[in-house]
Amino acid sequence: MLCARKDCRMRAIVYIFSFISFGLFVRYLGTGDSVTKTRKQTALKGLPSASFRANLRNDTFYVTTWPSAGFTNQFMGYVNMIYLATITERTPILPPFIPYKIIGTDAGLLPFGDVFDLEHLSSQLRISVLEWRDVKKLPTPTDADPYLYVPNSKAHLSESLGCWSTKASYESQPARCNQLVRHIGVDVAYTRVPATTRYKPEDPKEIHVVFSQLAALIYRSPSPLFSDLGRSPFFDPKEHPETFDYMSPSPKGLDITPEHHLACFDSLYYVTSGASSFEWKYGFSPAWRYVGRYLRFSENLQMLTQQYLNTLFPKSIPPFIAVHARRGDFDWPCGKHLCFPPLSVYQKQVDVVRKELGEILGIEVNNVVLMSDETAPEFWANVKAIGWLSVDHGTHLTIERYGPWYPTLIDIVIQSCAIGFVGTEDSTLSIVSQRRVMDWNGGAIRSVNIRDLEQYSS
């Protein structure tokens, strides 16, 4: 017999946090049967080889992209790429995460599968999901110079590749991502995507492209019946890649048009369904709904984060509200004058979330865990003074023990465990954490708009 709705929600909360206390996080849906076993085996000819082309199957089409900006932006671009793969019947090939200015290049590359459970994703989507390290022999992330690629090496082979650039028409150069392309050993030339793929084709400054238009651009029929009919695979049957706006030759000077077998893009961060720009913050975002929500964290990362949660809650992990106060590079609203909102602004939103949780779920949530890139000692003293908790990665020697990526990774996983979340508006890290709290835990969310200066004195 089904329980009353309120009672069901209460049981769900208890279930969620009892699992967290054992180092397990909520998981969606079924096991996917045999898909896990074949995540890599059915999409490749064999083990990683010196040449990526030697390992790609002739009866399978692929798609890949390069990363851009910080960790969360890279994650969003990769999720967009996987979603594009699902609607074009291509197999996605995921690059690693690359260091960015906040973390520093000495952090090395971070394989996507070290952070997220690709077996689970593959089982949910029922498609093969690859990483570049599955396809080709690569320098390891711990090499002294992981971006160094040795020409003519038996272990590594530099190969030419024609890719698409989604850069706006006023941009003269593609997003080359030299660190990554050197790591995977490809010599890339770029052709600009047609203006008709744009969210607003008439606007030369439009940065967004549309999923359906990109899908039409790269779609290839998986049926061998259509392989020799001479039909153009591109979105306008009268056009071929040679007629598009050639953008830039490869570093070796090769002029290469975009490939059919492995479609690649310099960036897929600015992609929309066509309903709105920057649509990840909206509930209808297809990339999140059909892909991102199924990207659970790897078991090793979950277990590590469990240890940090146990330092905050030694006895058992209760329901808590997570707060992400983005500061650092978010001082742009006020130019040279810092104008970050005080903690009292976040407190007001925490109170709203706490009230909602009490009224809707019938639970009282007293614990708050704050994460921030703020470095000022007085800020953290104020956090402690109001009774909020935080993870001190300096005290825990997180970087020394696990590497520069891990303070960010652990904070993100902690946020995903919360039943309530207060983030910083326009921070992509906050946006994705909000989606996880809502969709994974059925939680309540709010944001603080750092550009709304009037709220600071109200």
C-alpha cells in the first residue's frame, strides 16, 4: 500500500541520508543489463592503440570536443557533447579535464572517468561512452609534462584531424586547446560551423549554437544501406564542407575539412535547444535532463568525500543545507571595488530554504555547510561565528595528499549530498549543484544575486 505523499517524502529523506552515512549516494533507475559490459568493447576494435583511427570501427560514427574554461564549464561542454551524440547516433569520446587558471597547470590532466561513473551513465543511456584513453595510447596524467607529445614515437602517433569551430563569426581563431590536442596527439584544422546553426543566425555576435542544427550538420546514417548512395550527410544537401567558411589550418599547415567518421568541435559549451541561451539554469535543459542527471560520481570519489563528511558529522550525517558563496573572480559587477554580499544575505536565503523544507518535507534542518573560494581569514571567522560548518582543506592537507583538483571535487560532491542548497547566481558550479540537489535529493534551492546591491543593506 502506498503511503501518504508527505510520509513518502519523509521516508525518502531518511533513505537518502542513511545511504550517505554508509558512503553511498542516491542512484537512479536500473542496472542496464549488459550495457556496462560493452561500454567500450562494442564501440572499438580493441585495446588503446598508437593511432586512434586504427581503433575506430568502420560501422560506428563518433563525436568529441575540447574543454574550455573552468571545471564546471568543461563538464557542461562534455555533457552537451554526449547529448549531441545521443541525438545523432554517434559514440561520444570524452577528453580529460584540463587545468585552468585557478587550479594551475601543475595539477595535470584529470580523466573524466576518475570523477564520474561512466559505467552507470552508459547503462542509463544504453549507449557506449568512451574516453580518449580507451581509444588511443596517451601520456599518463602523472607524466612530468603530460602535454608533451613525441613525434614518430612508437607509443604515440600524431594524426591530422579536421574539426568544426563553434566560435562566433567575429572571432578569427578557433578555441585550439593546445594542451589537450598535444596530449592526445592530433594536428587539428578548423572549419567554422554555418551561420544557420546559430541561435540567432542574423546576429554576427551570437555565441550560441543549436543542438538540432549541429545534429543535422554531423548526422550520418548508421545503416550500411545508405553508405554508398552519394548523399551528402550535411544539413543542406546542396552543400559540402568545402563550401563552408574555412577558419584555420592545422599547426603543421594542413588544410583539412571536417571529418565524417569522427566529428569534433573546438567547444560545445555554448549550445542550446533553441528555447533560450544559457539554458542549463532552466528546468527544461535537455542536456541535463537526458544526460547530466545520470552522471554520478565515481565510487572512489564518493568514498573519499565520505571521510570529509565524517569530520563534519562524526556520529552520523544528518540532512544539511549547502551554501556556495562564489567570490574570487566574481568581483566584476563593481569593477575594482569589491562588493561581495555579506553572509547575512546568504543567511536570509538559507532561512527560506529551511522553511520550505519544513513546510513541504516536514523536516527540521539545522546544519549548514558553506563552501567558498574566499581566502580572507575574517570571512571564515564569521562563518564559524554564525554556527555554519566548512571543510578546511588546508588543515586536511587535501592538495598535498590528493592533488590540486581535489578541494574543488570534494566540495562539489558534498554539495550534491545536501537536501537544501543556496548558491551564487550565474555561477555554473552553483547551477549544476542546484540541479543535483533538486533531481537527486528532491531538495529546495535558492540563489544570491551578487549584482543586486540593494539587498546588501535591506
